[in-house]
Amino acid sequence: GDYQGAIKSYSDAIEYDSEFALAYYNRGNTKMELEDYEGAIEDYTRAINLNYRDTDSYYNRGNAKRKLKDLEGSEEDYQKTVEIDSGYACVYYNRGLVREKLENFMGAIDDYTMSIVFDCNTLNCYLRRAALLANFQKYSEVLEDYNEIVKLEPKKPSYNYNRGYYNTKLKNYSEAIKDYTKAIELNPDYSDAYYNRGNINNKLGNFKKARLDFEKVLQFNPEDEWAKEMVKKF
């Protein structure tokens, strides 16, 4: 944790040998810890100038540029990283984040897919990819992602709820009911899950079950007009 001491030691090493690439790289990492991103970029650049195939320096320089919101520069460094080493796993996740901000959504989807292949930030990749696919209304693919998400985090109510939502979009009503029921088991106060399950039960003619769901909704949201109407209807 003595970052200033570390910087001095790396600087001393560089003074003895101005072509000591690893010293520049490690000093850059230390500056990252101190949030001196511009200083870190300078050091990573020196390391790259000494070793143009230094993937770690390209990757970390990309991270520093991302911190400074230089998204184009960050993407260029991540791209250089994978050009040198296509198996550099977690670069894909970070490049995906940058591409999202640059509104290159299909490129981001491709990157999250690659990150999943390499099993890096897997849960986050599924979540982010699912969100992007949903924007393109690719609900079958979104559902496939949520199947994996629920496998990874089976006790997260919102993940079961979201899978229920996309099962509903695809008219997989019996599966959606299972998902909303699971979300309610995990969080008995999940008003939206009761609401959505009530709508499906109503659609399927399960009116008694629908009434119970909407009665539950009114316990949490007494002024919900649709729930009031549904309870009166049954």
C-alpha cells in the first residue's frame, strides 16, 4: 500500500536503466491505484514503445483512457490487445462497455459473447447482452440469456421476474407463471410479480387465482386502478 514508495523505487530503476519496460508498466499500475490516469498512460506508452507487443500495457492503457472518458482511444487500445492476443479474455468485457457508450451495440454484443466464451465476468456479460438484445426485440435470445443468468444466480428474485417477463413476451405463459411464482417465493413482497402473474392468470381464465394475485397487489398498492378493476370483475 505504500504507492509513493513504490513509484520512487520504479523511478530509481528507470534512472538506472531507461529501457526497463517492466518498471514503466508497474509504475503505470501504481499510478492507476492513485487515480493518476494521465501519468499511468504516459508510463504504459513508454512500456509499449519499448515492447510494441506488450498486451498488458495496451489493455491497462485502455482502462486508463476509459477512466478519462477517452472512449475512442480506449477502444483502439483494446483492439490492439486482441490483435496481438485474441485470447486475452477480459479485454472483451471492457471493450463491450466502451462500445455500448459509443452506441456500437452489435459490437458490444459480440464482445460480451466472447467474454462468455472465455468465462470472464460471465454473469455481467449475460445481463448486459440480454439488455442489448431486448432493445432489438430479440426476445428468444434474451430468454436464453436469462436461462443462464438464473442458473448462475437462482435465488435472485429480479432475475426470475425478468425471465418471467420475457417468457410472457414469447407467450410461454405456464413458464412465466413459474418464474413469477419463484420470484414471489424469494421475495413475498414482490408486488410487480403478483401483478404480472395476475394478468396471465386472467388471460388464461384462472380467475380465482387472478383475483388472489390482484388482492395481493392492492395490499402493497391500494390505489392501483387496474388491480381494483380486476378484483371487482371477479
